[in-house]
Amino acid sequence: MVNAWQLLLTGHGRRSIGDIAGAVEYGDRHLGTPATEVGLTPETAARVIRFDRARRALQRARATKLGDLAASYGYYDQSHLVRDFVDFAGRAPSRWLREEFGNVQAGRIPTPQTGPHD
């Protein structure tokens, strides 16, 4: 399972589970069960990895078009990205930005290094 996790990470959550199963010589069904080490199925782990990368990019980019962001980070379309935001962040991307960083249109979004009050 460690090898499967490494393939998920290095593939940025974009490799198919069938491809990973073949690479680590497990069947899709066996690989589809939650890993004891991680507590997630490989498919869910891939979604979390992909979501985290897209979330970080959105945080850095401020005014990125969601469709472009979705395409860049392995989502089928904008609605696919929005569904993952709702599932993992509990809100749509625009609402997440607004709640995390205040009025996005008013200016800079704080980076993790500067914080909201610097």
C-alpha cells in the first residue's frame, strides 16, 4: 500500500486507480478498500490530493477562472471541482475564498507566510 500511496502523490491524484493497481500488482477490488495506514480508499485519497493542490493554487491565484483551475488540476470540468470543494471544504470555492480571506475583490489575499493581519 505504501507504493500505491507514493504513486498517488507523485501523480498528484491524477493517475487512474486501475493504473496504480497494475503498477503495485494488486487487483482493483483489493486496492479499493481503505488502507489501514491512511484510512482512505485510493480513490478518495486521490481526490483529497487533487483538491488540496487546486485549493492551494486558488489561494495563490486570487482571480483564477474556476474552469481553468479545474482543467489544470485534473478535474473533468468546473462543476467537478466545485463538488470536491463542497465535499472537502464544506462550501463552494468563491464562498471558501470569501470566508477564509474576506473580501477577495478588495485586495490581497494573505499567504500562509504573511497571515491575515500583516
